[in-house]
Amino acid sequence: MYYFIVNPGSQTGNAKTLWNELEQNLKKKKIEYKVYFTEGKNDAQYFASHICSEHPEMKRIIVAGGDGTVNEAINGLTDYNSFILGIIPMGSSNDLARGLGIPRNPGEVIERTLLPKKFIRVDHGLVISEDGSIVRKFAVSSGMGYDADICKKALHSRLKKFLNKIGLGKLVYYLIGLHLVFSCKRSPAVVIIDGKRKMKFDSLIFAANMNTRYEGGGMPMSPSADPCDGKITVCLVHDISRLTHLRLMPSVIKGNHVKHKNIDQITAKTIEIKTDIPMTIHTDGEIAGESNHVTFSCLPEKVRMII
């Protein structure tokens, strides 16, 4: 049995048209399925939780939407041995699909989903704030600071909606990023790796804790990140001037930013970060809140996925 969780508002409404086309394919092949359409925040999480609790048998759960929709869904998933997860990328970024090598053509993906030839077991991360106000899973990345500030601005950007309509949605991340170079908050910070190694910075700009290589619409923030290694790879950017930050931005496109002496890339099971001031936290581009003490980790459970 297939259970589809569909966000018809993805790609500024284009996902609804894409879904209608895909549904015709399902009917033509006489596939047994049930579909749930999201209408608001956390609907995908509720549907995923409902499917897992009400249908304990082995099932296939397919999420059709962007990275934010997938993020909601994974936060509702339980009993990882009772389902196989598939995604049909219909967002503006689709970084999870990109990181797992899943085609971004919905028509091609539906064929692979209905007649799967390959499955992999994929890691998922978890971010928890010290005060318990933030507890969220993530599939792509969870960031603290500058990259989270970009996500926060992008979520409410009219420009993003316009760019999505002309197929340039990911460009908004670059434009907002340029603006925030000169206004984002920075803070002294202590970073603790796997509970042992301690690093201190006078000015932490951001920490991007990556499960896959890409975020922000295809930027290889952590080129060495492996979504199946049982760890996360953090990209720590610290103690550089705002002008240097600006000069380094183009190098992110090809992943060359990690060569800079004040950009550290570290792979670990847990990354604990303490800052002097609260900083914005995101999970897969969705804002989780603000905190000055959070721990990012890789969950021991893996999700079996269709690729």
C-alpha cells in the first residue's frame, strides 16, 4: 500500500499540477494508494504520525513536496522498520533529492518509486536545545546563525514566490545571503565535538550541521558529508571580517570555501555549541527557534529510502 503526503503549495502552487499528472499515472497502473494533502504548518508531520500509528503493517510512504515538507514528515515518522520512504521533489531547493542522487524530474521519480530498483538506509539528524524548547529531526541540514537567518528571511520573501514561478527559486538564498553578510549576528562560542574535543571562537558566524552535501538550493556546504555514515559533518565559519565573508561567498558554489583557514569541516556523532547570545536555528530550511546552547547529533536509527 502506498501512502502519499502531498504539499500542493510547493513550487508556488505548481506542485498541484504536477501531482494531478502523477495521479493519472497511478490510476493507469491500478496502484492502490491513499493521498493526504497538506494545508498548513505541521500537517505533513501529523499525517506521517497518523499513517505510522494507524497502519502498523509494512508500507511505503511517499512525500511529494519540498525539503520543508519532508522535514515535517520525518518528524512524524515512527517505527522505522515498518515503512519505506520515498520522495518526489517538488520544492524550490530539493537538496535532499540532490544529496541522495534522486532525479528532480517528478515523472521520472514516480516510475522509480513504483518500480524501485535500489534502496539505501539514510541517516537523520537531531537538534535539541538545552532548555528543551527545540527538539527537531532533520534530513538535509540544521544550521545555527547566518545560514539559519537566510532561511528565516527566505520563508517570508515575496521575491522567492516570484522567482519560483520562473524556475529561479534558489536564487533568493544568494540574494538574501548577500544582504545578511553585513547585518547577521555573530557571537563568541564554544564548540564541543563528541563530548571531548573543545574549540573556542571569538566570533562564530554560523555552524551548518550537514547530513547531505548540499543546502540552500545546491550549495555544497560540506562537500565531504555522507548521509549514510552514522555521523553529521559540521561546517564552522568563524573569525573572519564581513568583507572576507563577502569575498568567500562565490567559492561556496564549488565547495572551495572549506579551504579557508577559518572554515572548519568536522565529522562527528555529536556537535554541541554554546554561544554568548541566542542565534537562529533551522532544520531543513524551516525555522525551529533561537537558542544559545544546542546539540546536533546523528540518530542511531536509519530510514530505508527509495532512490
